[in-house]
Amino acid sequence: MPEQRRRLVASFFRPSRGHLVASVILMLCGLAVTLQVRTLSTEQDFSTLRRSELIAMLDDLNARSRRLETEIASLEGTRQQLQTGADRQQVAQAEADKRRSELAILAGTAPATGPGIRVVIDDPQAKVGESLMLGALGELRDAGAEVIEINDSVRVVASTWVGSEGTTLVIDGVRLTRPITLEAIGDPHALSEALRFRGGLVSEISDERVGGQVSIVTESEITIGSVRPVVEPRFARPA
């Protein structure tokens, strides 16, 4: 009996491989949960933001809300016409043409005109790299930019990629010359505030690590003429 007890005690203090694996999994799960909680608490903590930044954030949210409300009203009006209107076929054709034009602009296969901003990035030390450029494009997209063009030659679309050759930025295979000019169509106030927000493009470029400057000009009308070639689908066919 004492011998069996000693074996049980020894097995208890000598964990098997399964016990070790289970312990590692539990430890990793605990770390993942802890990191997730810390991330959420950081993302939702606005106590460190300045009053002007909170106002800019609120303005951006209000602008997005207004855009969505306008879109909802337009869609509801179209639905009403399609359900009760006498000229349903004409309404459906007009809506299809409108949707086709919108998709052509989003795909970059058609020119676009509208209000927006022009951003000039002066980078004398050529320190604006891929991450900064991707961040700038992301900030503009998040602020509601519908069309973006770089250096009057590169139309930014969903498949756009950013790379580099030494200190030269390359976007969709085009080598960018400095200063870099970004033109974006959308709500001018929302777009400019998104770039000026603390931690955004302006503060990143003006930081001593980059040593550059950013100029943002609001325009009542911007014309973006560069287009992407229409790619013939390999497998899809019109229904």
C-alpha cells in the first residue's frame, strides 16, 4: 500500500507530455484573452484626446451618418418607384445605368469630378516609405474618399499595391517623383480632418524622424482623369 501511494505521488509530480501540452495551450489562451482585453480598453479610451480631436472625430461620424441617411433615402425612393410607379422599366434602367457609372468610378475605369482636397507631401529627405503612404491612403478611405489619384497618373483602386525601390516609392508599378501629390474626392472637411488628426499623416510627416511638410488645400471641384484599363475576365461571363 505505501508503495502504491508513493507511485501515485510520483506520477502526480511528474507530468506527462499531455499535461505539458494542455498547460501550454491554457497559458496561450490566457495571454490571448489578456491582450484582447488590453487592446479593446486602449481602443475605447478617448480620455487622452484633445477637445479639438474629439470634435473632429464627432464631425467625421456626423458626416458619415449624413451620407448614409442620404443613401438610404435615395434607395427607399427608388424602391417606391419600382413598386408603385407606372414607368417601372424606365426607373429600373435609370437605376442600372447609375449603378454602372458608380461601379466604373470605383473600379477606376472612368474619370471623376467632385469636391475634395489636394494634398502635397514635401519629403526632402525621401523618408516617406510604404507604411506612411499606405496609412495615408487608409485614412482617406476611412474618411469617405470616393476617388484617389497620386501624382496625376496613378488611380488608386482596390487592387492598388505600394512598394519601393531604394528610397523611391512605387505604386502599381509607377515610380513616384517627389513632392508627392494626392487628390481625393469626397467631403473636404472630413478628408482634411482625417489627415490632421493626431497620429495621422500630417503629424507623421512633420515629425523630426521624417522632417517633411504637408500642404492640404480644399477644392470645390477636383477632376481626376487617370483611369485603369478594363481587364477582360478570364472565367466570368455576363449572365
